[in-house]
Amino acid sequence: MRRPDNAMFNRNRFKLGLFSPNCAGGMAATRVPERWRATWQNNLELARLADAAGLEFLLPIARWTGYGGETDFQGDSLETITWAAGLLAATSRISVFATAHTAFTHPLVAAKQFATIDHIGAGRFGLNVVCGWNQPEYEMFGLELPQAHGARYRYGQAWLDVIRTAWQTDGEFDWDDEFFTLRHASCLPKPVGGTLPPIMNAGSSDEGREFAARNCDFLFTVMVDPDSGADVVRRMQGMARERYQRELGVFTTTYVVCRPSDAEAEEYHRHYAVEHADRDAVERLMTLQGMHAQSFPREMIDQLRVQFAGGHGVYPLVGSPDTVAAGLERIAAAGFAGSTIAFVNYLDELPYFVAEVLPRLEAKGLRLPAGEGLAEAPAA
């Protein structure tokens, strides 16, 4: 059952959210002095600005150790579950997700935490499930990262099944599987209104996409370009319908450099992502994600380095307001239900995006003015 008061189900055809403001540097591995500082006050001010602008959601990255380099990219980060609770208490319309590693929190603890946060936000909470990929973080917890994707997602499936059972069972229940043995388990309070919070998963592997098709309302996937992205959307939505009789919204993720002219935007992109890139952090991040120079042509690796410095390797939107709006329109035309956006400095750059890009998206029929898209969209 869709939640009418959760912005993820509103009437806007193309939804937008901010990604990674809880992490130092945000998505940009750069040494420029104006790079993002992930203080609580900055996050609070940003959340209220995004709420007033009518953006649909805030999505954090759950990061436990940084990527090193001169800036220790993403090394200083606000924990996502408590972050979500605080921001939901301080906003009124926007949906706020907690990003949770399945391996690092017991599902009964998580079930009660998430239900509590859901009440704080009066149904505006969302859950982003992470089944694991970053070996140094597992080592911090004294855990072994399963090398097989399938093993990670089997554990994630059991974890999520326990949580949903706790939310949907009156009284106590027992549980036995290869991962959990529970006796007289229960969870009160339940989530708001007897409905489940929206659930998302970010996956590009076959196992990750299968997990999303089976369990999630939304899949976030990295897009190489809108043309190839359209095929991913078709395949994922077809999988969810054919195998699980479910509707799946497919989102992608971008970073934005928007200036009055294309030339100004391209110059600033070169300034922070090339001339002042945190190169050591970029190399470590790319290595951890398997982007080795031996595996790709030299020119592709050089371009990937720019994108990883510019915005964690995701799709760049660099240009004037017309150019950025046209780029988002192409993503929507590919079938994506929405996208995350990120900036070098969210507080400095979001107001210009709101003032210049959002009206262009409204004129293209992709969004309604802030406040008008609040009512629930018709069920598909």
C-alpha cells in the first residue's frame, strides 16, 4: 500500500533527491577549499532548503571509513540512522532515507529503530538496504566480506524478511534460517498506519537487481548514458512485473555543475575535478570498485578519474540551466522515475539549481511547482 504522505509517491513525474550530504566532500573527491563540510548544521540547513523547494528525498551514504587522500574523502560522515531521525524531526514534507548495512545491525534492532524513526517523520521515512561491497569497512567490524554476491544477498534477504515479519506480525514469532535463530521476537511500535516504508536498494550486479525486483519500491542504478539506461529500466521493470507481480521505480544518480553558461560550468568542473582533484582518494576509490587501468583503455580510465573526482563516478550534468534541464529531461525520457543530484557545495549551489533548473523542468512537464505535487500519484 502506497503512503499518501510520503513524497516518494507524489504526483511529480520525475523525482529529485540529494545524495551523500552526510559525508565530507559529498560526492566530489576534490581539494578545493569550498568542498562540502558535512556538519550537522550544514545538513540541517540543507534539509530545510530542500524541503521548502519541494525535492522528494534526502539519501545518505553509510560510510564507516574514508578513502584517504589529502582530504580523507568521506572519512568524516554522520551516521545515517540517527541523521535521518534528526532531519525528519526538523522538516515537514520531504522523505528522508536511512542507509543501512545488513551485516552491521541486527534485524530486530533495526526494525525497532526504523519504526521509531517512521513515527518521528509521520510516515516520511524510507529505508535504503545495502548488502555490502566495501572490504575495509567489513574489516573494521571484524567481519569477512563474502566474495560471492549471492551470499551477501541471501543474508540481506533474510535480514529484510525478519524486519518485515516483525513489522507485520501481531504478538511474538520464532525464526530459524541459515543466518538467524530468534525466539519470542516482536516489534512495537509498528510503522505508521499499518503500511511499510518505501524500500530502495542500489545494485548493478545481477544479484542486486534481482533483490530490488523482489523486495524494493525503488532501484538505484548507475547510468552510463540515457540510451543504455533505457534498456536497464525496461529489463528491471519487466523482471519485477513478470517474476514478482510488482511495480519498480528505477532511479539513477548524477552530479551537477550548473553555472550561467556552459563555458563557466565546464571551467569550474575542470578546476575542481581535474586541477584540484584529490588524486590519491580517487585512485583508492576506483581500485575498491574494480576500475583498474589494466581492465580499460587509457582514455576511458582518464575520463573515469575525472568522473570519480567530480562525483564518485556517476553521470555528470555540467552546463547552463538549459543544458542541465535538458540532461535531466533525457534521463526521464529513458524511463527513469527520478535521480539523485549532488554538488561540490550543496548549500552554495542548490539555491541556483532551484531558481533556474526546477522552473525549466516544470515547463517541460516533468515536475509541478513546490507544494503542488504533494498528493499521491494514481497507482500504476
